[in-house]
Amino acid sequence: MKKYDDNTQCIHGPAHFDDPHGALTAPLYQTSTFKFKDAAQGAARFAGEEPGYIYTRLGNPTTRELEQKVAALEGMDDAAATATGMGAVSASVLSFLEQGDHLIASSALYGCSFALFSHMLPKFGIDVTFVDMTDEAQLQAAVTPKTKMVFAETPINPNMTVLDLSMIGRFAKQHKLLSVIDNTFLTPLLQKPKQFGIDIVVHSATKYLNGHGDVVAGLVCGCAEHIELIKLTVLKDIGATISPHDAWLINRGLKTLAVRMARHCESAQKVAEFLEKHPKVSQVFYPGLPSHPGYKYLGEQMKGAGGVIAFEIAGTLAQGEAFINATELCTLAVSLGDPETLIQHPASMTHSPYTPEERQAAGISDSLIRISVGLEAAEDIIADLESAFKAF
């Protein structure tokens, strides 16, 4: 099969769709179940002796197109689509860990990933240790005979810390651990964790992969063996599978992923440079700035810095709230990767599952503000922020 550039694969996928009726766009298979020509065929499909679809929770042609596209973009064998990004995170963990096992996770994570690891997994007898993964010594010190997995995201939500994927991949191989990386912020167009030895990659497809703010979904990418296990256990029996309609929408969104990511990165760079020079901003966290520690990873690990910026207001929490409330073009909402620029306060919103002490340890201050730079003109976004700064 001919290997195409990522920009082309976003549109066509690994295998060109050929509809018997000549449709340019692959149809939406909005069905819960699939009929068999006879009882023998049904039995053969359930036994795995004949390929074909049975029930949409177990597989669907529209969902399959999405899985194959994203797996190809990540350079992985296969993928499993899930109902939400947290469905992808939980499937990637619960499929491989059991009572008595130990997980090492980054001390800074998306708030619900942190809640799953710190509050839910211990209920099932799975121990979790949170460490600063910029420090390999902390990783090495956290390993126990029961450690089975290491989980992180990079850049980290919300403070945009960039982790060394080569180091994490090497560490995991050294200790024979499964490595899982959340690649939501950069997408496979800007970062491919497999190239650095990572075993499993998860996405909140709600964000950039869909790109239009009208879907919640997730994806897990990995080797064929791992994905088969995920599909036959956690996804099948717990049931956090994606709807065909949502898969169809993400397939549509993927067609413009390359041009959208280019615009997100270009505009975010301009906004970050504006913020870094502003007298009412004490610090900006964006890997595209030479002042950011993650800047050194651009070019090799990361092809771009992405569209998310975090920054701290030089003022009180109340002043930070006044700043957010004063924006007009920027939409006060959580999530990221939409055409609209979104602004939010992590400590009271996305990362509220953390205690104040846990937020401090993760580097999430009360004055931190996160912006997902959208597709509007960068000049208009900057003008809106400048106007809001005048509110205090």
C-alpha cells in the first residue's frame, strides 16, 4: 500500500474509500445491529471464524474508518474509538491493570485523569504514585516489583510542561512497563509518541481531531494485540463505545486537521508573544517561546507548539476573574481545539478535583489562566485580551 503524507492521510485515510454507489464521502452506518444471511453466518462471526459486523458496540464500519485513520496517523497498528476522552484513558488503564498492580503517573494531569487515578483506581486495589516526570530520578525511585504501567501527557494540561518522550520510553522499556501517553494537545500531526518507544497513545477526540466543538469522543492507539484486548474486555463489557454519528463527524473533522493545526499554532505563537510582553502578565507557559523549557523539544519531538497557552496574571485571584469576565471574543468555556478561542480558570474548573496542596505540587497556581487559541484572526484575539486587561 502506498504511503502518503499525513496531510493526505487526514483526508483519505490508509485505504481509499470506494462506495458501490459512487459516494465521495463514506456513509454513516447509523445502525445498532447487523443482520446475518443465516444462522451459520451469525455463529461464525460470534466465534471469530468469519469477518463482519455483529453489533455496533462491538464494531461499526463508520467507527472502523475513524480507527484506521487515526492509527495510521499515529504510526500504530490499530486503534479503538471510545465514547469520551476519559473512556480512552480508562480503557487504556483498566485493560492492563488489576488488583495489586502499581501505576506511575505524572503529578500534573488533566483533572479527570487525576481523579480516576487518585480516587477510583485505589478502590479496585490499584496503587498509584504521582511523580514529576521531568525528573528521571523520581521515575526510577517510584518503581516497585508491582509496577506495570507509566502514564503521562505532554504538553501537560494546563501548565504546558513538556516531557521527554525518549526518556519515558527508555525508562519503560528498562523496567518492562507499558507506557501510555495522552497526545491530545498536539495530535499525531505535531507529535508521534511511538517514534520514542511509547506503547499506547490516547486522545480526547473531542478536541482537535474533531475540531468543531460538537462531539465528545476518545481514541486509544497501539499494537494490534493491545487494541484487541481493549475491545474484547473493557470496551465490550463496560461499554464506553463511540456512536457511529460521532465517529462520522470526527471523520469529517479530520479532513481539515492539517490546515486547522497550522492556523492554531500560528495564531497561538502571536498571542503568546503578545502576552509575554504585557506588563500585567507575570509568566507565560507556551513551548513556542524560547523562554519556555519545552522549547528545546521543538523540531525533533514536536513539530509545533500547539494551540494552548497558559499564563499567570500579575494580580489577585479576583483580578484574574475580572480579566476573564471582561473578555468578549474569547468564550468562557472549558475544552480546547475548537474554532472558537476558549478561556478558563483551571484551579476552579478543569483541575478542581485537585486539592490546593495537590495543585501546588502540580504547578497549577490559583492565578493560572488557560487559553485555547481558536481560528479567529490573531489580531482580533489579541485586541480582546488587551481590552480585558484594562478591566483591572
